[in-house]
Amino acid sequence: MRTIVMLSIAALFTLGCQNNDWKTTDKVEVISEAKSPDGKHVATVFSCSGGGAAGYLYTNVNLRNAADDFNQRDFLLGKHNWNSFADIEVRWKDAENLEVSYRWLGDNPDHKKMNNQTVPEKGGVRVSYVLKEDVPMP
């Protein structure tokens, strides 16, 4: 009987960890937003925090069709929702080409290697990236 109770608790805990609570509990701050010249797409630079005791904070950029809802877990920079990027700016070159410029937050080579992924195209929009040079400290 004790084994059944323990398995039931473990199953509830596991299922609870796979929910989508982040959709309603994440705190998102829009830093900037830019519509494409034809108005069909939106690029949003944002910061997101959440996660309770094992919290997280990250800044990134989302690209979506103008009619779609914003999703803070759908981002262009990096593979993980880690706090890796700073000073993010977006610029539409034309209706089908977006430029994202950013700076790495910190200088950990392992972190950069594990989160060095970008999305080259999304929804018919080609995305180019410009890594900003670090500004030397005086």
C-alpha cells in the first residue's frame, strides 16, 4: 500500500512539473517592439522572469506574425531561456529581413558554447545577427 501511495505522489509531482503554469505566472516586460514595414510581422525585445524558488530571468527577442499572440518561450537568440544576452536591438531592413544586434552578457566560454544558437528564418522573415563589441571598462 505504501508503494502505491508513493508512486501516486511521484506521478502527481511529475505531471505537475509538465504543466504550462509559466504562461500565466511569468512576468514579461516589453523593452521594445517593431512592426515590419508591411505590418505583417512583429519583433519584440523583452525580459522575462519567473520560476519561483528556482527562478529565472532572461532577455531575448520574439518574432511572430502580427495576428499571433506573444509567447515568451518562442525566442530567436539561444537554445535555452538563460540570461545570456543584453543590449538587444531590432531593425527591419525591409518587410522580409530583420536584423538583430546583441551583446553577450558575461564572458563564460562554456556558457556561450552551450547557448550559441540563432534562428535564421521564421515565418518567411530572414533574420541576420550582429554581435556587438564589448565596451572596454575605463
